[in-house]
Amino acid sequence: MKEVLELIAKALVQNEDAVTVTEVERDGATVLELRVADGDMGKVIGKQGRIAKAIRTVVKAAASRENKHVVVEII
């Protein structure tokens, strides 16, 4: 799932080198922490959070195929 999130984020931003995804286990779920450059934050979140919601939906769907619970946090 980490690779999927990283691929999506790098496609959205201008500064691809600043994209980092950290995988943390918390409360029985896998938390993927996405960090991007400050200037690219708006591109990842989108208007009214629509892009962020879409990213979470795609990652959640990919994780459900493997019977995993994944949460995406944009930091």
C-alpha cells in the first residue's frame, strides 16, 4: 500500500523528491503518513479535500483486497 500511495502522490506534486510515506502500526491498523512539500500540500488535498478523500478511497480499496485496514494521514 505504501508504494501505491507514493506513486499517486508523486503524480500530483511538482517536487517529487519531497514526497515521503512512512508506515506505522497503530491500534491494529496500518497508518500511512504522507508528507509533501509545503507548496504541494494544496495539490494533494484539493478543493474541499476532494483529492485527499479520493486518495484515501483508492488506498483503502487496494488494502481491502488484501484484508488489511489502512489509514492515510496527510501531514
